[in-house]
Amino acid sequence: MLKDTCAQLTDDDLDRVVTFGHEDEKEATVRWGLWHIADHSRYHQANINQLRKWLKKT
């Protein structure tokens, strides 16, 4: 679903500034938000891969 949604975004959509945060409101572009999601997912995937290596050794 995310892939389909991203494929429909225009440059103007990606440059739109949105507000987020709970206590301290912050602003970022949709483009940055998507990059952050991908980067965060990559971080978790690296952790999972490391755990798999450790489990193979035991």
C-alpha cells in the first residue's frame, strides 16, 4: 500500500511541509518523512540480520 501511494506522489506533494510530534511540534517535508521511514526500516533490518548471525553460531 505504501509503495502504491508513493508512486502517485508528485514533487509538490513531496515538498509539502507537515507538522508532527506530540509535545514539541516539529515540521518536515513529506520527502523527509519517507526517507526517515526507509532509513529506520534499514536500521531494524540490520539488527535482525545481526541477530540471525548470532543465532547461527549457537
